[in-house]
Amino acid sequence: MISVDEARERILAALAPTGPETVGLAQAWNRVLARPVTARLTQPPADVSAMDGYAVRAADAVEGAVLRLAGAAPAGQPFTGAVGPGEAVRIFTGGFVPQGADAILLQEDATASEAGIRVNETVTLGRHIRRRGLDFAEGAELLPAGRRLTARDIGLAAAGNHPWLAVHRRPRIGILATGDEIALPGERIPEGGIVSSNAHALAALVASAGGEASVLPIARDDAAEIAALAGSGGYDLLVTTGGASVGEHDLIQKALGQDGFVLDFWKIAMRPGKPLIWGRLGAVPVLGLPGNPVSALVCAVVFLLPALARLQGLADTATPMLRARAGVALPENDKRADHLRAELKRDADGNWIATPAGRQDSSMLAVLARADGLVLRAPFAPGLAAGEMVEVIPLAALGV
Amino acid sequence: MISVDEARERILAALAPTGPETVGLAQAWNRVLARPVTARLTQPPADVSAMDGYAVRAADAVEGAVLRLAGAAPAGQPFTGAVGPGEAVRIFTGGFVPQGADAILLQEDATASEAGIRVNETVTLGRHIRRRGLDFAEGAELLPAGRRLTARDIGLAAAGNHPWLAVHRRPRIGILATGDEIALPGERIPEGGIVSSNAHALAALVASAGGEASVLPIARDDAAEIAALAGSGGYDLLVTTGGASVGEHDLIQKALGQDGFVLDFWKIAMRPGKPLIWGRLGAVPVLGLPGNPVSALVCAVVFLLPALARLQGLADTATPMLRARAGVALPENDKRADHLRAELKRDADGNWIATPAGRQDSSMLAVLARADGLVLRAPFAPGLAAGEMVEVIPLAALGV
């Protein structure tokens, strides 16, 4: 058995980011930049007013002075003249500060009348003026490669005048569920069989992380059928579920073994989980997850999410964590890294409290679905009292 | 000026969830359930083995006994006979426990030979058997209405034998940017103008929260054009940007006022932000955001995200928050609720530290994009020392 960390490192080391593609700005949300975005213009393009008011010469705009209104400079319609001594130009937020002006008189500090603009409060030189380039200068890097684009990033790329962006192609993930005993939801369930739940759950997990999943038809427990479906490819990664353990009815290894499969079969020191296949079928990396739905999903969180991050070219492949206080005492852990299905609540002070479900049986999908997160327990972690800190993978917040 | 909370309550009170639609399980991730999902079968459907081993009668399986191998019960292929006295049936994880058996002998606790199955460790009655219905019973509610579906939920709905789910229709959000001075990215920028960044950033924010955005063509500062575009409709909510403040060039109110617009014009005690329109154009609710990109996005986080949650029928419309220690001392706040753009880092103990950017000018979109979150400062919040706790909206984690 190898450790979770070592297994993850070996998986990540074997994967490379997908190539770039051009997408329209409107399609770029949540995609990962393949190239940095640099500003194609300077913002603001000139000194602009930060407020509604009057562009003035600070030397003139002392309390009690009455200035002559020489024009207006709303946003988008620059005043083409200059502000001369004793003059004021009406200006609005974002309007270019006209030549000659060096301060803004706020409209609430002025009284406009037939006589002119009366200054009710002396202005300060440079006040309420946003300098050219305050936000960014032409050529500056706005967004680095390897960044997953947020809504704000889309706004910033737009402001930098980019209608198109270069992002990593979405990784294509083939998902192959195997087993004579499973049937798709709504189809006839074989005698003694169960409904296939892994493939579509894994497809949703792939979507949550920005990948593109293809759910393949269920493969019977037949080496030739498994091999044919597994090789139907073009995937950046093939994920199988079922058939990964060492029992007599575990065919994945046998099936793939006939077809140029380079197998690195692992048992991983984790719970739930343990049997996991990692290898390569020709050029396609293969991740073989357990058939047990809870084990399959937890292993996918631990190994497939980072793999998807790497395939998309994300700078940081680590899955976000949060810290919480344990809601109950936890016993010493054995040699397998544990992933306890837990409820997350906030206490009166607003701190997270993570309380593992009383029963952690790895067949209980409903318990997993109702959990808010997975409490991590390292191998041989000592027992801890209620209130001590634990690390939690916030599943619900990740959409997983 | 009204408070942020009151404004949000008035917005939420005016919105109702969209109606239900049927989607395939494969399209249901991240959608919000319109009807509860109940189990259409019992899982497991019978008592099943939790391990690979042998189904036995506990009374017979004492250390040193040798049992007769009577058959096999792999998952999906139930053994149709019964386990008689002195007999064992090979069984695998998930296999139905045959009649007569009442315990599982682990394969690592047994030695198989020509002579039979030797018991190396006495079994316990009922051990390693998962009882029928352990995960869920037919008719049990698996997932409640109002829940946003995670990958695990998709798995659970599949396991409950649902190929289709009833979810709330994605809210359709029209986004109308206004202003003579703005141009789409890559198009000719008018003299003194800037690139339109709000509409596509808001569309991305709508996508991040599960809505469907239509970006309308930019409306010039012309009441008739604004009214025509605003009424081009069929939206669950129309969002405008620009023209919300009180300056002479703010036309949204005027434009919509001609067309049966019921206006509830607000100034909201918040920063950045303040000018915000909330009303109704015929049957369509209208949220008028400021034109300033930072203000528009912060107001969208504060008001549009909860509105999208309500429109989708989410049980909880609150935006997720996290608690962090302030990285620097913060001064007393004035009467406006503040939303400080801040970096989030974890300290050596793993606690979040939120450090507001030194300059909070509301024109600085790059500062907003680089921020990891918004530190909330309530009106009149007293000054606090570095290390004291603050509430933070984790923008990046929300995809915003």
C-alpha cells in the first residue's frame, strides 16, 4: 500500500495540461487561461473625475468664489476647451478632466445659479481626480496563465479590450462503469442487481471541476467488451469503476492487460477506497476506481479532482480545504488515511464545526450525499477531543 | 438611504421561483430540485455481504472447522440454494447473502483447499452483512425540493432509480448596459469612451449562480432606445448597468418611467454602490446597477446572487461566507456598509487571514479581480485590531 499523497503525486506527474483553444469572452467564465491577458489600453485613458461636480482650478476655487460655467464634460463627451482662470466646467463621474483644471469641486459643495457656480467649500489640489492608468496601463499583465476565470476576471479582460481569450481545452474524460449486476436508472434491473450510480455521479463531478465527461455504455464482466469500450477513446483520461479489487470477478486489469495496458496497480492506504488502478492504455491514462459508490466518489474527490486541475493547466492543483472544530471526540486512526462523512455547521461565534456521521459504512450513499464535507484523518493520527481542529474537504461548496 | 439588509429583503420578497422542468439525470448537476426525489427501490435490495469471503452459518464457523463449498454468490448472481449445516458459499462484496447463512467469513480468515474451506478465525453472528435497506428504503425521501444538486446527489438519485428529475427552470436574466461612452471589447472605442466590461462580467456572475444570461446590445443614452431594449423581454429579471445615479445623464429611470415602470428608487447605505434601482417593468422585475464596474459587481454579489438563488427556488438564499482574522487594523466605519476588496491567505495554523487592499477606489477593477474576497464592515462598525474576526464573502470560491 502506498500513501494518498504519493499516489496523487504519481497521478499528477503522469498528466500534462491540454492545449489551448480560442473562446469568446462570453464563453470564458470558469475556463483556465492558457496565456496571460495583458491590457490593450490604459484605464482610465486620461485623468478623470471620480465624482459629479465641476472641474476647476484649485487656486480659484476657494470658499465664496463664484466661477463662470464654461461648459460640460459628461463621461464619453470630453470638453474640448480649457478651463481658464475663474472658470468651471460641469463634470460627471468618469468624465475627462479638461485642460487647465486640477481639482474637482463636488456638486454638493457648490450652488449653481444664473450668476455662476458658487464655491461653498474650498477644494484641494488634485482632489477627486483619478489619474490616467490608475486601474491599469497598456501592456500590463491583467491575468496570469493558469488562472481559472471568475466573473470579475471576465470584466477585467473586457476592460482590457479582449473579445477573445486563449484557454486550455476542456479535458475529455471517458467514464466506463463495469459489471453484470448494474443497470442504468429506469432500465430493467437484473435479478440481484442494482442501479448504476457511479458513472453519472462521476460525470457530474467532472463537470463541477470544468471537464467534459462521456459516459460510455455499461461494460459487462467480459474482458473483450471492457477492452473494446476502453479503447474507443480519444480521451484525455479514462475513468473506470468496478472491477478494481483483487477478487475473482475483477476483470479490468485482465481486460486492459491484453491491449497494451501499462499497469501500475496500487492499493492505497485510504478509507473508503483502497483498490485503485492507475496506468496507461496506449497514450490514454486510466484511473480505475472501486465499484462501491461511496469509495468511487471519495477516491474521485481525492485523485480525480486534482487530475482535472492538472489537465486544465491550473496553477494550483490542490483541492480547497477548510478548517473546522471537531463536533465530537475522534479515536486514534489506523494506517489508512480516513475520509469521514461529516456535517458542517457554524457555532454561535461563526466557527465551523464538523461532526462525522455516526455510521461511516462505505455502502451508504445517502450518508455521503447528505454530508457537507469529508473530515481528513491522517494515517496514525492520534485521537482528539471535541473542539480540536480538523481539515475538511467542503464537498457541497465544490458542487461535488 | 435604506440598509443593505432591507434592500435585499425587498428584492427577495418581490421574486418567486421559476416553474419546474424535466431534465435528464445527466443534465441535472447544479440544478435546483423542484420536487423531492424519493427512492423507487430499497438499497441494498436484500442482505448483502460487505466483504469478499464466504457466507456461512455462524454456529458452524468456529476456528479449525472445515466447511464444504456449496457454491458461489458474486454480486449480481445470487446463489439460489441455501447454506446448509457445515456449508459455505463463496461470496463477494455486494453479493446477496444466501438463505441459511447468517455471517460472513472473511477470505483472509479462511484457507480454501480440496478438502474445503478451513476457518482460521471464528466468525461473529451477523458480522460483515449489510442489512436490506441499510442505505435507503423504497419511498424514503432521498433529496428535498430546493436543494442544489451535487455530484453525490446525482449518484443518489441514480441509485434511487431516477432517470429524470424535476428542477426549476434556469432563470433568464436580461443584461442591458447603457451609455454613449461604452463600446464592446474589440470594437471602435468612441473618443473619451471606455470598453464595456459590466455586461459580460454580470453574465458570468449569472452563469456562476446557475442562471441564463442574455447580454442585450448596448443602449445609447436615449430614453426610447433604452425603453425598447428593456421591453424586448421574456426575462425573469432585467439587470441594467449605468444610469442609476442622480446626475443629469442618468436616463434609466426616465426611460423606463414612460413604459409602465413601477419605480422604487433607492439609495442604499453601502460602499461601493449606493445608487441602485429596483422596480418592475410590466411583469418583469428590474434591478438597476451602477455603471461603475466595481460598484456594479459588488452590488451584483450583494443583491443579484440572492435574487438568483430565490428565482431558482433554492431553500437558502444566503451567500456563503467565511470568517477570517483581519490582517491589519481597520478603522471605525461610517454609515455605509463597506465591502473591502481583500486578499485571503492561511496562516501557519491554517486560519484565514483577510487583508484589505491598501487602496479601495471603486474605479479599480484590477484590484477587485485580484481580491479573493470582500470583507464586510457593518454601518458604524467600531474599529478593530489586526487579528480580530471579520466576515468575508469568498468571491473566488464562488466563481465570481
